[in-house]
Amino acid sequence: MVKQEKNELGLSPLPKGYIDRIAKPFSSFLKIESAGGGLLLLFTIVALALSNSPWALHFERIWEISIGLHIGPLESSRSIREWINDALMTLFFFLVALELKRELILGELRKPRVAALPIIAALGGMAIPPLIYLALQAGQPGQHGWGTVMATDTAFVIGCLALLGTRIPQSLRLFMLSLAIIDDIGAIMVVAIGYSNNISWDSLSLALLGLLTIRAMTMLGLRGFPLYFLVGTTIWLAIDASGIHPTITGVILGLMTPARRWVNDKRLYAILGQVVSHPTSRESSRDTQDRITLQVAAIAARESLSPVERLEIALHPWVGFFIMPLFAFANAGFPFAFGDFSNSVTVAVFSGFVLGKPIGILFLSWLAVRLHIATRPPELTWGLIAGGSLLAGIGFTMALFITSLAFDESLASSAKLGIFIASAFSAMAGVLLLTWLHARKKPPGASD
């Protein structure tokens, strides 16, 4: 028997079973933000190993298997890799947009001058790396891949910060998380505009009609997620047919998701106060007043969280522990060749991340503070921002995503090599600088 805690009446608040012994540690594991980065790294290593093994050809063919949907005259076919990159990654960008909206509406970023610092820093980190890349690739075959060096990988950056524990202030984590999220959204906007095909205005009009439908449903107070999912899928199909990359759907819908809860604390407590401990009626009918009160209380408890928060809680484990590792497994592998180290695309990608990110983030952050556009928390020193700007050179996920769109097979491997080298260098340099800064300020004889 499972031992259960009992209240003053001798009864357990909720029935429990052996699964609770597994669920509780697993739930705690999901709360560790860096765990997703560790799993992402594991699948990356496995993909690299398989791509440079005797099974490389078979491994690649798996991702090229075509899967299609056929409904009457309608047909939509893609390879497994394309379904991952186009459909599953839409959920990733949806989650990214949810996180940004929650921070802007409910979190610290709701203060305009506090929010301005990571936003402007992210703009610098998105603008300077492509300029460095284009300076090295102008007029060459890899010129079209300038978007590769724009975005920062959220999971790996948070993982690196987790290694430092309490040695860095919470303000740096918030700064880097906000910067990385804005980077990702900026990069997908670039994908939607710069890496899309000929636009079909009829399909785009249908997508706009779908977005207006979502807005009307929200204004009418409809709160059933399945209905929103159905309309959202229709919007995704319409944007895909329009020639714009469909992952932009996730960003748009995420930013449209309400961040205000339907039931406030005062109303929730008033409803819960009507719930009786022991119903006076022994009838089994669902129409008794006690049962109706319990049903209303259950709805009120659920709706005391905003849609943004509820969707984040539901999606975060799936994105962090399934979608992102699967994406890395399908896209990170490439045949490794030492001769590619001197390839111009490899050098341009490396320079864009390692030089462009710190220069862009530091310069625009300094300029924003100097012009009094943004405020810098006192504990967030310029040294910490410098360390964070080095970590921003970890561009893994979005960089691989844009590589798959921007380069042909002859250049993709060189670009991926540049991404891996730049990410490894940036991670080591950032962690070492932040560790050194902590050691320098620590009093002699003090311990962490």
C-alpha cells in the first residue's frame, strides 16, 4: 500500500498511487530549464556520429521518406525532415512567442525601460552579425545565407547559465532569456520575408480571415482550446500555401494569445467559499446544487491561470524534451571534413557569431543606456553583459533551421561546421569570462 498523508478527518485530499513516486521527480526534472539543452546536445552528438559512420546513407534516407495527407483532391506531401522543420517547429515558435508575451504583460519586462535593454540588445545582436557575414561573403555563392548568424539558441544559453548557478545574478538570466526569445522571433520574421517563395495573395487572404476569426472568438469569450487548434491549423495550411514559411503562424498566434486570466483571485475565493465539505444530498444526479458548485469551482480554478500560462505549462515539456531533440537529430548531422575549416562560408558563419554578437549586443546596450532609452539593473554590470554577449554566439537551433533553407547541399555542411565551432567557442568563452568575473569580486577565503 502507498502511504498517504491524511487530514484531520482521516482522509487523503486526493487518491494516490505508485505512479506519484515517478510523477513527482519527473515533474521536478521538467522544471530544470537546462535539462532540455542537455538532451539537445545528446541528440546532436548522436546525429553527428551517425552521419560520419557506415550507416550515414541509411540515416539520411530516413529523413527523406515522404509522408503525405490526401483528402479528396487535396494533397500535402513532405519528407519527415520537412514535417519536423515546418510543422513541429511551428509549436516551438508558438511557445517562444508565449514566453515573450508573458514576460511583456506579466513579468519584469512590463516596465518599458527595463524591457528596452534586452530588446535593443537583441536588435544589435541581429544586425551586426549579418553585416560581418556579408562583408566576408559578398558576391560569393554563400551570400544568401546571411540570416544564419542572426539568432541565439535559448536552450543552450540557459544551460550554460545554469552551470554557473548562484554565481550570476537573476537579472542576467532574465536579460539573456529575453534577448534569446526576441532573437528567435526576429529570425523567424526574416525567414518569413527573406526565405519565402512567390506569394499567393488568395491564400494569404484566407490566412488573414482565419486570424480575424481567432480574434473574434477571443472577444466573444470562447475558451475551448480544441476549437482554436482547428482554426490555427487552417491558418497554418493557408500560410503554407501562400509561399510564406508556415512557422510564422506560431509567432503570430502566440502573440495573439490572451495573457489576462478570466477569473481573478477575489472571484476564485468567493466561488471556492461556496464549496461544501460534505454534500447534504446523497443523490447521484449531476444536477444537484452541490455538484454544480463543484463543477463551477473546477472551471474557476482552471481559468485562474491565463491562456498564455496554461499553454506554456502544457507545451514546454513537449517542446523541450521531444520537438527540439528531434529537430537536432534530423538536422544536426553532416559529414565532417577537416578541409572545411578554411571554407569561406565556415569562416563567415564563425565570424558572424563570435565577433558580431558581442559587438552588436554590447554597443547597442551601451548606446541605449547612454541615451536614457533603457535602464540597466545595478547588479547587471557591463562585465556580465559582455559575458552574456559571448554566450549569445551559441546559435545552434535557429542557425541550423535557416541553414536548411538558405544553402544547397554543397554549402550546408560548411555552414553547419561554422555553427558548431562558433557555438562551442562562444559557450566556453562566455562561461570562462563569467566565472572569472565572479572569482575576481569574491572576497579572499569566501566560498560559493
